[in-house]
Amino acid sequence: MLDTSVLVAAVRSSSGASNLLLHRAINRRFTLLLSVPLMLEYESVLTREEHLSASGLSIGDVNLLLDTLAAKCEPVRLPFHWRPILRDADDDMVLEAAVNGHADGLVTFNMRDFSPVAAQFGISVLSPLQALRMQEEK
């Protein structure tokens, strides 16, 4: 599971761990879980002018990326809602997808808010670099 902040970092910098994880997800080196609300969140955030400017992407480029992710991901249905459980409702949306999708890990820059709650569901919370290193060990 990739938090929105990781996807933003991936498109804004082609040299970081987030970008490499995105490429690995697209190449199915690991299973990316996505729910409809999370995909809509990705779209809403990635098409903000500040992210388009920083990434050099157009709205069409973002839509192509999201279409590619949708084709490569494992869709997650949300029969159970876990709200409110975190300080940020957008974080609750990510956690819901992770829990309902039986995620092994949630990759985020917001470890402080996710870690204690995700642990209750048996989900590891990792930084992009930690997730990348874990993948390289396999």
C-alpha cells in the first residue's frame, strides 16, 4: 500500500526511493493495493498545480499514470470502515484500504500517525527507503 505522499514524491523526483517503488509496482514486483477512494485521492492530489509544475507532468500524464496503476493493482473493496481512527480523514482512507486489502505493509512518510494504529491490524509501516531495502532482500 502506498500512501498518497509517497506517490507525490515519486512523480516529483525521479531519483528517490518513492519513484523506484512506483516503478516496481507498475512492473508488478509487488502487489499494489488500491481502493476507489484512494485512487480518487491520488488523482485529486497529483493534479494540483504545485505538483504538476514540480513534476513537469500534464494532467494527461497523471491520468495515464493512474490508468496504468489501476490496470496493475489489486482492487480493494471496503466492506468495513475504520473511521475515525487517525487524526487525518485522508489517512483513515489509506488505513481502510490497507486493512480491507490485508496489506503486509503501508509505505508512508507519516510513520508517527500510522505506526501505532496499523500495528493493531498486523500491518508494518515503512518509509519508502525501508520498503525498498526490504524488497531488495527478497
